[in-house]
Amino acid sequence: MSTIGKTRQPPGREARGVLHRLPPGEFAHSRIAPPPDLAERIEHFWRVRWNLEGLPPRVQETLPHPNVHIVIEPGSSAAWGVHSGRWTRVLTGNSQAFGIKFRPGAFRGVLGRPVAELADQSLPIDSLFGPDAVALNDVLDCGDVEACALASDFLRVRLPALDAPARLAGRIVDGVAEDLELHSVDALARRFGMSPRTLQRLFNDQVGVGPKWVINRYRMHEALARVQAGQPASWAALAQELGYFDQAHFSADFRRLVGETPGDYARAMREV
């Protein structure tokens, strides 16, 4: 199951950053766009379901995006900051998770402090929204559309309006995602008429990770998408296209983030 309405990314695009896909029938992932009045603050809602009863546990790994998520699971409700490395989760039994993916910059007003302070960490959502946050647990008992409507109603009256720095941070991250020819922090800063130091401060405050991290992460998402589609004919050419100094630097970055070399990963994808 995979559904998504109109978002700032092409609706038909497969979710990026998922390293290993689980067999059909055991794992379902849906994405639904927010209502128009929340679209500046919410990227999309998502839900993951799995049924592994009688089956071995499965490891699910992703390379996260520069977004804060609220995640509702049975017995757990938390806001998760940007995860700077590879995110790994062992799935067992029959369960689900419902998530709210915030736009870059949109969580600063909720958190009330620099979003970098939440990187690689989580907070219980009642620390952000008080005891009323328990109402969000009801999304687990609803279908996808009803769950998104419930979450939207909850957030609509509680999310602060975006200020100018939040909107600017969102536009800059969009620019990185949409233009893979942006390879350096200096070039990104020039495009938006600011110094690299000012850009760094803005990202630490509003996004939660630095601009270099964001540039590298979107380059790696593109590399993964190419490999998963069976496209790379030349690792050197792909490295050059993505702005790496040479193939060795690309391969080292890929292995550090994915856990295996590009060649090994491509072979694993072909076997799947």
C-alpha cells in the first residue's frame, strides 16, 4: 500500500532513503498529504504497518531526511529530531506506527529552542502539547484518512504560525532537494544572499542539522534511487554528477552511510 496526495515532492515518487525493502504482504507504507492550511508546516502524514507473526524479525533501515517527526506507536508517542546517521529498527510481531513529518523550519516554534538540540534525540509529545496529547493515540484505531483528519484537527489549533526564518529555512532545503548541482555550502549561501556562517546558524536553529549535512544527504538519496532503479553504469560518472571530488570519496561516503560499498549494495538490490 502506498498512497500520497499532492505534496512539495512529485506525488508519484517512491519514498526515498529506504535502504532495504521488505517482501510484499508483510510491510505496508502509506503517505497522505496534509490539508492546504497545514501544508506549509506538515510535509505529509505517514503510516507503516507490519505483520511478522510466525516470521523472523526484520531489520528496517533508512537514511532520514532533514525533518522532525512525531511518531505514534502502541505504548509510545514521541517527537524525534533529525537522525544524523543511518536509522535502524528491528520489526517484530504485528504492529504499526503513525507519523507526522514536519517541514524543515516548522518545528522550531513548537520546540521553543534550536532544533539542533533535538538531533538524534526524542521527546514525549506531552512535554510539547500537555496532557491533551493523549488524543493523538486515537490515530492508531482509525483508517489512514480518518487518522490524518484527527491529527490535522489536533495540530491546527496548536501549531504556531511560521515566522520569516522558518519559511526561509524551508525554501533553502527545498532548493537543495530540487537542484542536485548545488554541491557546496558556499554556493548555497550565495544563492540565498547570505554568508556561510549565517546559513549555518539558520540551519542549526530551524532545521536541526547543518547545510553541508543536508546537501550530502540529498546527494546520497539520489545515489540510492539510481542504484535501486538499476541505473548506474559508471560509479565514477555518478560520483562526478553528484559533485564528489572523485569516485573514492563517493564510495567512502556511501559505505559510511549505507554500511556497504556501492557495488555490494547494487548486487544486493539485483538479488532482491
